[in-house]
Amino acid sequence: MSYQIITDSSCDIPEKIVKEKGLFVVPFYVSFDNHNYYKENIDIEVREFYRKMVDNPDVFPKTSLPSVDDYIGAFTPFIKEGKDIICICITTKFSGSYNSASSAKDVLLEEYPDSNITVIDATVNTVLQGILVLEAVRMQENGLSYEEVVENVERIKTTGRIIFTVGSMDYLIHGGRVGKVMKVAVNALKIRPMIILKEGEIFPFGVARSRKKSIQKILEKTRSHFMEVGESPDDYEIVIGYGYDYEEAVEFRKELIESLSEYSSKTDIGIFQIGAMIGVHTGPYPLGIGLVKKYDK
């Protein structure tokens, strides 16, 4: 039986790739006034979202998760076609999207008891969630069964990491993503903490006083990560995530490839724009990398 891969818009996969791969993406909602909510990439494009942030630095937008009805609406057409469903959702540490999808699954299985619906907590988000979803697509393209895709996604998601920096800590502070002690340090010293996401949670791994030094620390942390796990970047999918400044991301990719060349032959690195779900916490200038081990390595 055929199966459909579905995810939420936290995956930040470019629309062109979404269409090419036949994915279905359930959108988050974003609001700038707590009253009007817009579906991400449907009612408001990500570029416009960031432009509003840049033009209105004192406004802190919010996101809202997809509802149970949103997921029922996403799942139902595929179930009626006789397809099984694999739905990969943003980490439950950041959002209740997984819970909405799970509730939709329970509702639909009452009406369609012979259907198979698996909802997976990605334990990751943004561009890392995106390359995890694309690995699931690659498994499907390579002929893996429904059960094999589920098993492999669960296995490789633990290898995922996001290593990044931000242009300003204001949004992380406002959103409660950093503690009071860090807030005092940031305001007093004008530093930029370096951040790593693993297993659904964010942790600081150092500080930097300039954007240039922040980028250098990302490169150093990437190298040390591969040294620690004893594996090669060649066996991983790696993507750059950025917010508003695409040109900076292009330049960063050059620096990353040059750094990786010292210990691997990895050059196929994509550039994905970080969407609203994470952008509301990072502000308009996040920059970093996501990496996850290929399922067949």
C-alpha cells in the first residue's frame, strides 16, 4: 500500500522542493497583533514575515499551532485515496503540533479503522526537521516500506543537531527561551550566546562578541561535534538555515565548505530559509546549520 509523508511548516523546506517531492505541509499560523492570524506560506510568505520584523523591531510576533481540524483536513483526502500516512511534527518541547496530529489520527481511525497513520515527534525543528523529512522522502523513493521508513526516521532523528547564532537576543529573551541569568549577562555585556539544539532542547555552548566570531564558533563546534561522534560529515545531510539575509547565508556556505574540506569531501550543502515558527524566537537574523545522519550510512 502506498503512503503519504506529511509534516508541519516548522520544517522550513523550500516550496519548490515541497512540490517536487510530493510532500504535504500543514501550516503554522503567525500574528503580529494577537488578533489576526495568517497561515504561513499561504496567507503570508516568510520573506514578508521577516520584512515586517525588520521594519517593526519593537513588535514581537507570535505563532499558533495547527489545529486538530487542520490535520483532519490534511489527512482525510489521502486516507480516502487508500494511502497510509506518516506525519513528522516539530519537537513537542517547542509546540503542540504533534498533539494536534495525534488527536486527528484518533478521530479518523474511528471512521477509517483500516487506515495506518503514524505521527512522529521529530524531536527537532526548522531546517533540521526539514532534512529529516527529506530523508524520509529519500527512503520512500528508494523503495522502503511504510514500517521501514518509520523505523529509520525514529533511529536517525537522534543524530540531529542545530548549531546556530542570532543577530539579537531580544526575541529569545522575550519568548522565554533563555533564563534570567543569561538575560542579565546579555544586556550587560552585549554578548551573543552560541546555541545548539539536540533532542528537542536548546543549550548554550559559548559566547561571542561579534557576528564574525559567532560564525567562526559555529565552524569550530561543527568540527568538534564530528570529532566527538567519530563520524564523517560525508555521511550526513547538512543544510544552512538563515533568516532575512540570504547573501550572508551564501557567504557562510563558502566558509563552511572550506572548513569541512579539511576533514571531509562534503560540498552538497543546501540553504533553507528559517520560517516563522522559529523566527519569532530568533528574530530576523538567525544563522546556522542543521545536520542529520543519512539513513543508509
